[in-house]
Amino acid sequence: MVTLASYNPIVHSGFVFLDDVPYILSNPPVRAGLTWATVKWSFTSVHAGYWHPLTWLSHALDCQLFGLNPAGHHYVSLLFHAANAVLLFLLLLEATGATWASLMVAALFALHPENVESVAWAAERKNVLSMFFFLLALWAYGRYAKAKTGGLRRYAAVFGCFALGLMAKPQIITLPCVLLLWDYWPLRRMFALPEDASAFAPRSFSYLVREKLPLFALVAISSVITVWSQRVGSAVRTLSEFSLSSRVENAFVSYAKYLANTFWPVRLAPMYPHPENSLPAWQIILCAAILLAITALVIRWRDRRYLTVGWLWFLGTLVPMIGIVQVGQQGMADRFVYIPMIGLFVALVWAVAEVAERKSIPAPWLAAPALAVLAILGTLTYHQLAYWHDGETLWRYTLSVTRDNYLAHDNLAMVLDQQGRVDEAIREFHAAESLHNYPLGQVLSLGIYEQRNGHVQEAIAQYKKVYDGSQDAKQRASAMDQMGLAYCQIKDYDHGMQSYQNALQLNPDETAALTGTGMLALKSGNSSLAVRQFSRAVKIEPTDVGLLFLADALRESGRLDDANATQQIAEKISRDFAAARKSVNETYQFFGFDSLVAHAGNDSQALRR
């Protein structure tokens, strides 16, 4: 109930730009609801760089129940988060018998503001859903470990929950290793001491590893599927984009920052970009020293097994998301610690409980600071949720708490574009571009966007950047073609013709450049050149619009029979001839022809037909 109260503002949150669009808003199978077609698509398709059928089915069920009302989608995620907190409490209680310590760990997890991202971002349903099955698998494993009979059936429950969790999000692939930690403490099946009074039968290390081989097999299968699907979705970054050294440096710093954010959760952001340049040496050394110092203390106090388990849980479960295999552009993200932070809470709470027991500290003296900490965390969570009200609020807040965050500028620009605030969007795109070297394909797309919205000179500058920087002849030709169109838009026809000719030198089959040179030739009265260019264009790509351009050029050159025959072909292949003629006339208007029928010759009857 406290979790639901702290997260109550979530009912006022909308969908935010980024993954909410491809996951839900523009995903027809999901929007169709829970149909057989959606079930088939969920299991057989890779979408947005992931194969996670259970997540797709979860979103589809939400759409069936709530449509595109974001409140319903968010509240289901909140219910999963609350369920995860309750499961965590019951799991720790059953394994350790420590009621208040178990409750405190679960409460810290439930109310910590770092988890707002996993709950308030609709597309992160995969996070809370996979965690749900991760905890169920841990609980089923505890039942299996102390079973006198029926062990195979209980192991099957572990296997099944793990498989379901992987089909929600593969972040839980570290579960077999977590189970080995669970064997070490609190189950004490591994390296058990004579004084360990436990309901769990001690086992050798080799036995415990062999016991988990079926789960490691699932890990291998899931890893192959994940790498394949993310390559299909072009989500995996190459070493040319992020070098191995930069990934290792970022990993050390990210571990330390995750620690800091867990114990001082302020200025949290939904996106922390990967550093563009090498991090300062002092920062890397300091972060590495902190990690080594904590590790040394854990080894020094290794008889306190909860410290070992908590610290290794934190380090190990973060490995898939720490960026050695870089997926996406982020350097770190709060959602990545949804599972790892539990290890820190276990180590901290059990250490406090042990000190309190040794010092005979009265329970009220512990309860008061514990409640104060939880009240602070709940308040921070409540406050953090306000930033997830809508996309513009979220990304403007992100820019206020981070530096040089090109991802936030980029996402804010796309939100503004959706709202029709084009000039503001272009400013944000330029701000992002000043902070990040975008691939030239994206620079070309930005130029097209600027040209389409009247920022022609800025678009020409983008096209020049692509032309000068690209090694791909076709990409350079596309840039020149777009530049030709931009020059014609501002009535600079000489530079337009030069740009089109440059495009054709790079790619003689660039149909847009052939059409552009044909149009400018027709405008200048060189109908023979126009006929040659339009003829080449329709030979490469026969369209009704292209054939109408050719027919008009033939008419202008006096070849009326050829013009009529060409127009008849256009009419024959056209799905909507009136729309095709309208497109032709709009193109003439764009290129500044004195009259839309200036090049129809004297055969006005043919043009009317």
C-alpha cells in the first residue's frame, strides 16, 4: 500500500517519446490486442531490436483492456513493481527467517527513486516483468533445495520461471550465478560449516554447478537470440563507434556512479549518454580504487557471507548492462540497477542488523532512522514521478540535471516535432549535433527535415557535410540530389543544375537527379536534353509521374505521337491518374514554370485527356 501511495502520480503520466512509440503507439500487432495473430507475431518477430514475446503479449493485453489510455498501462507496471517488492520480502523471509531485515530490504527496493524509470516508462514493462519471474525462480529454487521428494518437479518450476523471465527481458541471464550465491548464503548449501543449522542439505561446489547446467543452457540460447535480434535491429554498437578501452573505462565509472546514486539518489535522469571522449584518468583511477577497496573489505570480512553475496550480486547482475557489449547510445541507465541494487540493500541491512545485535541497540532506535530513510525515499520517488508526466517535461528536466546530453536534445526535438513546433525542434537537433558526431545518414535525414520545413540554407549545409565526409558514392549522390532540390527551392537554378550533374557523375542511375536535370532542361527550353533525361529515369524506374514528365517533354519537342503514346502508358499503369497529373503540375510549380501547361505544346486536347 505504501508503494502504491508513493507511485500514485503515475496515473497522470502519459507516454513519453522514445521506446513507447515503437513498442506501443506505432506497433499494429500490439495495438490489435491479444489476438492469435499477435501471439504468432510475438513469438516469430524481432521488433525494436528485441525478441521478448512475453513483453509483447503483456503490452497487447494492456491495449485490449485500456486501449491507448496510458494510465492503465502505467498502473499495471506499478502493480508488478509492488508484487516484486512483496515477493522479495517473502523470499528473504523464507530463506533467512529474519522478518524485519527482509522487510527493510523489500521496502528500500519498493520506494527507491532509481526504480521510477522502470515503473513510469511504459516501454520498460520488460524490466518489472522479467524481475517478477526472476524472483519466482529464486523462490522455487529455495523450495527445490530443501525438498526431500518431488525435486524434479520443483526444478522444472525454476526452469520454467527462468524461461518466462528471459522471454520478458534477457537481463536476468545471470540467474544461475545468482543461485550459486544463494547456495552460499542464505541457503548455506555451499561450503557449509558444522555449526550451520540449516534445512538445506550441504552440497559440493561441483555438484551445485552441475545442478544448474540446464539453466546455463538456457543462458546460452538466450544470449544467441539476444545478440542476433539486436544485430537485426542495429542496436549493437561496433568497436569503431565505442572502443574497447572506452567501454572498460565507462564500466568502472558507471559502477561507482550506480553506487553513488543508490545511496544519494538525486539528479536522476532517464538517459546518461556514453562519453564521446576518453574519461579523465583521475576519475577512472578513483572509481577503480573505490571498487577495489570495497572488494577488499568484503574479502576481509568474508565470514559475514551476506556481504560477499550482496556485493557479488551487485557486481555480477550488472555485467550484461555495464556496456562491455554496448547496446544503444547510453553510458548508463537507472533501469539497469533494478535487480543489482537488491544486493547492496541486503549487504547494508544485514550489516546494520548484526551491529545492532552485537551492540544491543534497542529496536526503536533502529525503527526511527529506518522509517525516516523510507519516508525520504518515498518522497523523492513521488517527486521524481512528476518529471515523467510527458515527453517534453521529461527531456527538459533531463537537460537540467545532465551536461552535454545530446540524447536528451535529440529526444526533445522529436517530441517538439510531433507537436508541430518545428523551429524549436530544429534548434534542439542542432544542439544535439553540436555535441555528437552523428552518422552521415542521420545528417542527411536532418537536412531533408530542415528543407521540408523551410530551413533551406541550413539543409544545404547538411548536404555539403555529407558530400564532403562520406566515402559512399551513392550516399554522396543522394546528398547532391537533395542539394539540387534545395537550390531549386530558393530559385538558384544554376547551382541546382550543377548539384544534379554532380550527383549523376557519382551515380548515373540516380533517378531523382535525372528528373531534376530534365526538369531544368525543360524550363530552359532544351527539350531534347529533357527527353533524354526523362527517358533514362523512366527506364530505370517506370512511374506514371515520370512518364507524364516524358510525355510533356516529347510534346514540347514536337513529337506529338510519341507524347500521346507515352501518356497512354502512364494512364494504363497509374492507380490514380488525376493524382499523378496533380503531382506533375505541383512539380512544375515548384521549379518555377511560368504556366503549368507551358510545356504541353499546342496539343491541348491531349493534355486535357
